[in-house]
Amino acid sequence: MKHAEEYRDGRLARALAARIARAAAPAARYHFMEFCGGHTHAIARYGIEDLLPDNVRLIHGPGCPVCVLPIGRIDAAIRLAERAEVTLCSYGDLMRVPGSRGTSLLRAKAAGADIRMVYSTLDALRIAEAEPDREVVFFAIGFETTTPPTALAIRLAADRKLKNFTVFCNHVLTPSAIQNILDSPDLRELGCVRLDGFIGPAHVSTVIGTEPYAFFAKEFEKAVVIAGFEPLDVMQSILMLINQVNEGRHEVENQYGRAVRRQGNERAKADVAEIFELRKSFEWRGLGMVPYSGLRLKSSYAAFDAERRFGIESVSTSDNAACECGAILRGAKRPTDCKLFGTVCTPETPMGSCMVSAEGACAAHWTYGRFRDRAREVS
């Protein structure tokens, strides 16, 4: 197949659904977690769950980078932006993520803070070059996919000898979070469901490759299939996972072979390794403190580290007690299990981060899934 529409062919989708139904043993129960916000969005948008047998359940994981950022880091960014000399550059989704006490970057901007939405790290770099009297800070978030562009911006800033550009680094690592979900007794007590396998992330895997997932397949005996973003990609991956479970295999398979290689992108990984090092721990919304799951700038690039330059301290802050975003991110609950969903919490008035980003489980279900819920209730 060469074109996107071919990966959305309804006839092929129905044929795959029939194959999945035949492969799923009636007496078995299959639980697969997608660990990518793009997959969550695709599953909701194309109604993939409606095509699956009742004994095949998809579980939303912490695959949305905006969603997993804890409130403490949002609060730290707001405090930083409120400094008179600072211009904070942020991606658009982050602007509306609720901080503590009803704050957000958007509200801080309305109150006078110099906060600007950018589309790339290079946008922030250009602002720093154009306005040398401002301290320009890029609010960097994301998994392995968005880390190489941040590394590139830092290297360019060093080459151009920019003195007014820094990065507030919140980059996190996918494999560490997967291991935490599988290995942490604390999370099991918090209500994580049983998992038989993972629909592996697509964009992340184009960078890190398939090798990092081999540990989970071997040590935890979990099936892993790296999947593309289109509906037929996801459905084929589900079929591959079911076949692994039926056959008692625990392997890493790559459905997304047109973009993902075993070794990943060696150049991107080298760029990241040059600029960043591991933190001993980093807080994730819904998962708590996860060991060796976050990145920070190496001391050789300390001049571009906003945490060092401005003495940023992150204070762990509890989520809204009524918001179930944390439980949704670790797979313990669905969006509709939250009492706030669709009432006081909507994309226009988000109470939690899962309703902000298009990749968040709550936002995806609000946009697509709730209409199918109503159709089922009527029928």
C-alpha cells in the first residue's frame, strides 16, 4: 500500500476484524495496552474497539506526553514565566494544562506573563536571537520522538554562542514507564489491570528501534508489537498480539516495518546522548516517581539548562481529587469512569491533562467515543 487511504479501507478492516474474531479463543481474555497517544486517538477516531470481540480489551496507557507531565512541573513553568525577564516558549497543548489552584500557562499569559506558543524548538531559538535582551526559555516535553529536536536546538545555541537561551527539560523515556507499570507493586495496588501485551509506540520506535522492548518480552513474558498509526496498522497488530498469546510466545514483532528499524535512528540517538543524561528519577502523572525515566542536560551544557540558571524547584502536587486522569493513564479506569467527564470537564474547560491534548484518552473519547456510547444505549 502506498497511500494513507489504503490503510483506512473499510473492506480490509472488516476482513481483519473477522480474522481477529476467529483467532480470539472464546474462553480466553486478552488485555492489550497501547502506549502511544497517536494510537489512542486512532482507536477512538476509527471505532476500532467496536470491531473487536468482547473478550479483547484495549487499555489506554501513559502515552500522551502532555498528559503525563505532573502538576508540579506545570507550576514550576508558570513561576518561571512570571519572572519579568523571562519569555517562556511552549507548545500549544501545554498552554491549557491545569496547574494547581486553577492556574495554567494560558491564564498566566492573560495576567501579563510573556508566554509564547511555538511550533518547534527552532521557533524558540529564533526568538532568542531576535530579542537578545530577553531570557528565552523553551518548555521542552515529550518522549524520545521530540528529544532530538531539543538536542539540535541546544547544539545550535552553543554554536551561535547564545547567552539568553535555555531549556526547561521535561523529556521522558518510554521503556522506563513500561517497566514501571509491569514491575511496580505500588501501581498494582493502585488498580493496574492485567496486561497480556503492548501495542508498541510508533514515532518513539522510529528513534529507539525495537531492541529496548526485548527486555519486557523476555523478563515479563509480555507480547509486544510495534504498530503504525493507521486503523489497519492497529488492527493487524492486535491480531499479531492475539496470535502470540495463543501460541505462548513473548516476542517483539514489528508491524510498522515501513518506518521502524531494529536499531532505530542512530544519528538521533547519538545527538541525544551527546546533550542529555539520565535523572535518577522523574515524576509522571499517574505513575509517581519513576526511576531513570527522565532526562536532564549534561553539565557540559549547563549554560543552557533553565533549572540550573533560574534555580527551578519542582514540588510534587496532588491532582484534583475528583479527576481520574492518573488512574486513566495507568490503565486502571476509562474516561467515562470519571465523574467530571463531559460535565465540568470538556476540551473547552479541562479539569485534567487527559482532556487537553488530542492524544489524551479523555479528549479522544469526547471527540469520537461518546457518540458510539450513545448509539449503543439507544440500540
